[in-house]
Amino acid sequence: MDATPRWLTPVEERAWRGLLRMHDLVVGEAGRVMQSEYGLSGAEYPVLAELSRVPGGRLRILELTKVLGWEKSRVSHQLARMVKRGILAREECVEDGRGAYVMITPAGRAAIEAAAPRHVEDVRRLLLDHLTPGQVVMLAEIAETVIEKNSTDS
């Protein structure tokens, strides 16, 4: 490892600090709305959203972990809480016996269907409405590039 750190330039630091602040503002506010109006935590919403997008509302837990980009332990604890609340169910994988499936329950589907319109409204109000169409495309491309370059297949 090089003994001299590669310090951020003023523009790089501005970009990094802006990204952190923007994330905290947008995710924090959207999360508060989800919790106060729909009883869904900021961690429950993306789990339900991902499961509602797949046919049958069912994924292998390992696949959900990859899609969310979370650590296995975080997913495991989050799913246990959601199963306990009745918005998800677990099912062992009979094909190989090592994995398990998680699926959205009718209560979970009702929760995400109730919350989704407000979530989309908040994403627009907090982020997208402040950007030009070109900036939205650029933001999507930047996010995809950073995710792709930092994703690891375990």
C-alpha cells in the first residue's frame, strides 16, 4: 500500500459529500413517510418492492441478497422480522435442501400496493423533479457504472 494517501480534490470531495448528503435527505425523508403513513420501514420497502416485481412474488434468499446488494446477515435478520410481521413467508428449497425461498404474502402485497404510489410521488418530489431529463439519464448511468464496478459475485 502506498504510504501517501491520494487525497480527494476539491471537486471530488464536493461530489462525495454531496452524494452522502443527497442520499441522507432523500432516503431519510422517503423512509419517514413510509414508516409514518404505511408502517413500513426503510428496509422493508425495498424487500417488498423486489419481491413484488418477480413472477409469483418469490425468490431464493441468496438471489434477493444479490439484488438488494446487502450483506447476508442483514438480509437474514430483516427477513426474520418481516416473516414475524406476516408480510413475508419462508419456504425451504426442496431441490437442493441448502437454500430457501422467501415470498411476499397477501398482507405484504397489500402493504406494497398501498405504499408504492406515495413512494413514487416522493421519489419524484425529492429527486427527479429537480433534474433535467438528461441529468436523470446521467444519474442512472453513473449509478449503474459504480454498482457494476463494485459488485462482487460471491
